[in-house]
Amino acid sequence: MTPAKWPEVSLGKVCTLVRGVTFDASQVSRTPASGMVPVLRAGNISDSLNTVTDLVWVPQAIVGKDQRLRLNDIVMCLSSGSSNVVGKSARLEHPFDGTAGAFCGILRPHSVEDSLWLAYWLQSPAFAQWRSRMARGSNIQNLRVTEIARLQVPYPSVETRQAVLGRTREAMDHAKAALAGMEAQWRAANALAAAILTEAFRDNTPIRAQANVVSPAPGWQWKAITDVARLESGHTPSRRHPEWWGGDVPWIALPDIRALDGKLSFNTAEYTNKLGIANSSARVLPTHTVVMSRTASVGFVTLMGRPMATSQDFVNWVCGPELDPFFLAYALRASREYIRGLASGAVHKTIYMPTLHSLQVCMPPIQDQRRIVSELDAKLAEADRLRSALMARRVQVEKLPSAILRNAFTPATSMPEILPELAHA
């Protein structure tokens, strides 16, 4: 008969707890040096310990013998400004001649078997619930070593622990493989939209500066965008006049553009009004004006779904009869990497107006533009549906490790009920 609850033991009974090394900025080196020891910090703790990058080095003289990490030690973050980070832990699975920093603790299990058992349990939902209750602090969250030492850990017989560890490792290996497969599918789905755009524009970058145009495909021609569309800049009404804000004129600003990229825009975070427009250089532009960010988030594109205004961080094109605005928006998206290369500035990259005036678009006749737009709408909509389906599946697959660990440490359940989910991941 399966027991309703396993026996428990305090964490301090099955492992030794060692505090990380305290040091100040004057003792830190960002590169290896003789007589220095590498230090793991909170950022090195993920599903496993990152012992290769994001390291600092401190003098070995300040590192105690017990503070040098040993194989099978568990490193835990004890203090962090993020509640999602405090309590995170991972096991040292490969030799590493280093230590852990002051905001971390070292849990040194008394046996390899205890190390495996505790490493899994410390990543389980049961421990996550405990750490959320016990972490203290308003700005910085802390876990106390004394409380960790008293923490009760399920500790069944050796035979039971070995059986659970075997099933858990098998299930976790399946989950990791499922996650890796999902990541590969996600990357492929993201690349699909770019491939669809590239194919539509005959493997050509359809937006270029005047000096860099190449021979167009048969039936296509290069034209200055300013010859087939009216270029408009944006503006920000003065913030010193609150009465110019909060009206009925949508105003596209940088905080909006990432969410609006590739879409029709109807609503914005901020609105101006007739007074704001009348007392500034901002202009209300017509529906289907093409909008592109020229400063931060360079190259992100949207189209106005109704009359709107924009900040000075955008360049706007009102297309004439020869240029379909949706075609121009797709051309800009297909040329995003090239366009970003036109930005200049040491800190904040910007595409300046002379460069924007020089831009050319490679375009077929208007009826072909509209056909291309129609085809792209259908293909990219299908790509978006694929991405949405993958995202929903990805969310489910990312929950599997937590579900596996929850079942692993619940005596009344067993791992087989998780395995069917893994088979379809």
C-alpha cells in the first residue's frame, strides 16, 4: 500500500550549508588572473549551473576551504531583488574550481544520492511554495540559512528514493527533448515569415538607398519613395500643456510600436486633441498612412487604421495612386535589416531625414502590387496561425518539468501519468 505521506527530515540533517564568499568591488577581477578564484552568482543559476560565462574572480586568500565548490554541491540564490530568482538552485554536475558569491549559499549533500534527490526537490512546486512564504524583504528578498536548515524534506527509504529518481530522470530527459524540439519548431516558424517575404520580393531587398539599387526583376522598377508617396514627419505636442492631451486623436509613440509592428493601428497608449495638433507641428494623417520607427526600434512598421498622428520618432508615408500602402509596408518589413544598417549614432541609433529622402522602392505595376499583398496576407496569416498553435503547445510543454516534479514527490501518484503527455510533446 502506498503511504499518504513520506517520512521527512530537516535539510540540515542531510546536507551541510555553507555561506558564499563576501567581497567588495576592489577585490573583483572581470578576467582570470593568477591567485584568483571564479565566482558563481545568481545569474549563473538556471536549470543547470553556468560555469563558463558571466563570471567574476576574487583572491583565493578570501575563499575558505569549505567555500570551494565540490562536485554534487547545490548552489542556491539566497538574496535577490526578484522573487522569481531568490531560492533558485542548481547542482554542480561537472568539476569547477570556484566558489559562490555572498548572495548565494552552498548546500553540500552527504551523498551523491542525496544530492540528486535534493536537486530535484528544490526545483519542485512544493519548495517553490515554501520559498514564496519564507522570502522576506520589501525591495530585496532574502532566505535565511537557519530556516533552510530547518526546512522539512520528504525522505522515504533508499529503495523508494532510487525508484523515484529513476522515473524522474527518465521523464525529465523526455521533457528536455520535447522542449528542445519545440524550440527548433519555434525558430523555424519565426524564420518562415521572413522566407515568405523574401520570396515575394524575388529574393531582393526592395527598399534601398539611392546609391545601392540593383537591377530589378522583369516588370519591376526602382522609384524614389518620395516620388510615389508624400513623406511626413511626426511631432510631440508640448507636455507643459496638459489640455493638449487626452483627446480623441490617436498618437503613435515608441511605447506602442512593438505591439503594432506588422499590424493596422487603431488605438494608442496616448491621445492628443485638436488643440495639441493646432499648437504643434504634429499632423493628423489619413487612414493607411505607412508608419516606420526611425529611432529606437528602428524599422518597425505599422499602418494607420484610422486618422492618427505620430511622434517625431517616426517617418510616415502617404501613398499616391502608383504605390499600394500595404505593399510599401511589406517592402519595409522585408528590408528591415538593411534599413537598420542605415541608422547612425554612437548611443541612440537614428535614420536621419536626408537618408529617408534617398530611399528607393522596387515595385511592379499597381495591380501586381495588390496581387502580391493579397498573397502575402494569406501566407502570413497561415504563418501566424502556426505560431499561435506552437505558442499554445509551447506553454504546455514548458509546464511539464513542474508537473513531473510535483508528481515525483507526491507518494499517491506515479510518473506514468505524465509520460503520455511527453509522448505527444
